[in-house]
Amino acid sequence: MNYLFKGSLYGYLCENCSEPLGNIEVLLYRPWQTEKIVEHVIADTKETFHLVTKEESVKKGYPIATVKTDSNGNFEFTLDEKWGNTAFDIDLICSSVPHMQAKQSRRNPIQLHLTTLYPQWRLNREQESYFFQWEYYISNKWWCQIRGNYFDAWVICGYLRHCKTRQPIANASVTAWDADFLTDDNLGTAVTDANGHFRIDYTSIQFKQTFLSPLINVETDPGLPLTFQSGPDVYFKAEIKGVNLLNETAADKRKNVGYCLCVNLCSEVSVVPPGNPGNFPSAWTGIGSEFDVSGIVPARSFDPDGYAGIPKYALTSIINLTGQAAYETTTHIPIKYRFRISAVTTDNGTTPPDLSNFTQIVGVTPGLFASRPVATLLSSLNHVATVWSDQSDFDANGWFDLNHAIARTINQAKVISPTPAEWDSYTVIDSDTLLSLNTTALITNPPQKPDILPGSVAVGVSVPVNTLPVTKVAILFEIGVVTGSGPDDFDPIAGSGTILNSVVVNNNNVFMKLAVSELEATTLCTPISGDIHAKYTVYHPHLASSSLYLSSNSGSVHRDITDAFLPKSGNTSHSIQGGANNNLKLNNPPSDLIKCTYSLKLYARARLHDGVNAWSDSGPVEQIFFYDI
């Protein structure tokens, strides 16, 4: 009667991540330390596992039987009756490990002793044989050391989930980077499965690249002083079809990691797979990518007066109102949201304006709505369609229906798609923007004024403070299930009612004028000599900086022109809105102006931001003159 010994072998990489040991040779021996059979049989396998030395291998002699595991780590021995009542030493021969990237297997395989096992045979009457089923996991402590030390096989095993719901994010490309002194190393990219799981395999060569590679490969740490470590400093980035899910930097690195790294990554971006109603937390959280409306992150929040961030920005142009919104309830009832605006404001951190003041509505009040991407769709064949908000997605009360926007986008995609049916099953990827608001059309308190006319202020004359007012609005976010046709017929859900009490908005250009006094008495083409004087005027209600710079074609003069106001940088004071001078001398004593052509340039910058980018310098306003001795 035959004895059938079936087994499965696995190696732990992490507590919740393992791999089958495929293509591994399994050896059965008679126990070579016969006096310790009982001791070895009852011992914990963690205590018996070890690397077999050459001396021990010789003493073991020839194995009773050998077999290789299949790709799933399974093996099977068929033994005759004489082995039905004995214990076995079980060893492995490893010439490679799963997912190993090296082109060739190890020349000198290693032998590992697992345990001494006394099978508990069970009778299989139908097949007239005995069988024994056995499963063995090598601990991550041992298996990671074996993979890395003997085969230079490094691995990252991780999960990508939504930060709040903890739902797995599938089909995302996760890339691991090693932060290095000169150039960060790409360790590899993997795509998450339905459980959000990913695995990246790499070798030490990938993170030891230097400018001297391949002659010299070594792992370096970023920064100074230059240090050398044995493991990489790992950070991650993740995306789906160009939509960013995770954007870590070297500052987020996990320093000097070992052969096996196990991570749980999370993204704030909501990814809703087919058939999922999108029942995740809804919230208006920010303006653009830079500012936080909750006040949780002080450096990115709005101060009591409504200025954004540490530089105290006013918002300008079209701003994205960002966050996330579920588009259906669990029972597939559509969820809608809207933004209302009030010209009445209160200080942030105090009681908000009364709801009756929020009379302007994005999508209803003319000019407030701006079309922008609000989601991305991924078809069953991995084709991508961008969902743009449209005026048709609003009802008469300003409720925005993302379901309508998605359906409209899918209908358009089916028209141009070679396989329209692929859009019957799609994944929704949140694009962060809920709606976009055109600040130029806002009714503010006090009202926004147009730019100062160039001829209304003479060059060298100061513009009075508060010529252009500081204008503000309050913003209200509402989300829920619309129950009727009235403006307030809706059942709010969690996240509804968020109010930013005050936000400063401005759409004025910086007012700048510049002249050279000595040219005003002649023409712009007349050579001038002697002492040269500039006139300038700079103004903006949210002025950040200004400077005046003189340079010569010959290169002999390159310098800032200074007075009590110039240069100005990093200004956050509302009382400093500009400066002027009608007699600013350009010559340095003794006169450093040689016979040459000169350029005088005036720059200024306003504290304006659209939530993604700050305004750059305005200007230059330039005056060119020829100096003749």
C-alpha cells in the first residue's frame, strides 16, 4: 500500500503577505540525529529551521526522495510501505527564489532544513492508500534574510486604500522611489489588484546607481554630509491613467529599509469601481490644491480677515472648490450639491453669516460658473474619459448632478468609441474639483472696482491707500438628496453646511508707472548726462513686492535702485499698498554711469492666488535711455 505525502510551502514577506515557494527542490531524509528525533519532532518549527552546513549535509547522506514544487509551492511524494512508520527530516534546495530578477540562478544553491516531521497518516479506502497533508510557512525573519542576503532579491509588499473609508483602490500604478544624494532611483512600478494589493521586486543594483555606475555602485543618503547606508530610502507615488492618487516626496521616505518592506498607503482621492454607489464621506475641503477651508492646516488656512496662507493671499480669477462628494446613496438615490455665496461676511472662526445672505448661487447667478474637469471615467477596456462640468448639469436652484455629468460623458464616449459596450461598466475617479467659481463675477462687499486708469495718477505720485477696496465673500457648501422643486427642498447628508465665513477676492492688476525725469524735458531718444533721476508709482491693495533695477548694455552697471520703499519683498501688511518717488537719483557717487545705453525696469507683485498658482511679477515697466558724458 502506497503512502502519499502532499505538501505546500510558503514564505512570509510580511505578516499579511506571503508567497508560494515554486521551483524549490524538496528533500526527504532519514533523521540523522536519531537520538534527538522526539525532541526535534515536538520542537517549534521556528526553532528547527536553519541553513544546512556542508558537514551536516555529508552526515545526512543521500535523501530518500526528492521532488520539485510547482508554481504554487505544492509538492507530492509517493512512498512505499517501509516508510509508513518513520519520521523524516525535510530540507529544501534553493537555487532561486520567486520573482527573482537575476538572469541566472545561484551557482551554489543553499540547503535549508525545515523540521523533523512524523506524519500522521490517514487511510484513503477508495484509493487503497494512506495520505498526509502538510503546509509550512517560513517566517518573514528567515525568508526575507534568505531572499536578500543570498539572492539579492528585495521586495515591497503593500496595499493602497482610501484614507477615510479604507476601501481598496484597484488598477492604480504604484511606483517606488529611492531618495538619493544626486538622483532618485526608480525601484519599480506595480498595478494594484482588486484588494488594492501591489508587489514590487527589485535588486540592490537599482538603488545603488551613482554617476560612476556601473564601475561603482553604492547607496547614498540625500543631503549633506554624504552618508552610505545598506538599504534604500523609499517613498511612493500612485496614479490611475494620469490622475494623481499619491504624491510622496523624499521628505516622506522610509529610511534604510530592509530586504522586505511592507506598507499601507492611502489616498484622499475617491475611486469608485463598477457597481459601487460611491457611498464615501462627502466634504468641501479646500480651494485649489493649496488652501484648506477646514482650518486643520494653519499654514494653508484662511486667517480671520479672509486671507489665504502665510503670505496672506487674496483669491483671483477662476478658483476650484475642491473636496469629494458621493454621487449616490447606498440605495442608488442621486446625491446633488451646490455652492452659495454671500456678500455679507464675518471673521473666520466666529459665527457665520445668516443663511439668508447666501443669495448668489454657482450655476444660477450669471457668470459665476466655470466649466472644469470634475471626474475621470475608466472603461472596462481601460479607456479614459474626462467628465467636464456643464451648465446642463445644474437645476434651477443650482443643484449640481454629477450623475447627469457622468451619463452625458458616457453617451459622448459611446459615440466615438470603437466598442461602445465597454462603457457599460466603468470606474469613477474623483478629480478633486467639485465646482469652479469665477471670482470676477462675484457680488462682493464692498463691490470690486475696475483697474485704476493710467492717466488718473501722475508718475511719481502716490496712490492713496484703499483706493481699491478689500472685497470679501462667504461661501456655503450644501449636499444631500433633493426632495422637491423648492430652493431648500433637500435632505442634507454628512458634510453639508460647511461655510467659509470670509475670503478676500481681487482681480485688479498692479498699477505701475515709470519715467526718467531728464527725458521728460526732451525726447526719449535724446542723450542725457549729469545726475539722472527716476520717477515711479506702484500700487495694489494686496501688494507683495516691488523693485527697480538698472543695467547697462556694457555690463558695468547691474544693481537695484533703492529708497525708503524700494525694494519691497514679502509684504503682508494691509497698510502698505504701494509707494512712489518723483526724484530718485540713479547715479552712484562718484558717478558710475559711463557713456552707454541703460535699461531701467520696474517690477511689482500682488498677493494674488487662484488656489493652484500664485501670481508672478507684473512688468517690467521699462525706460531705456542713452547716457552721454
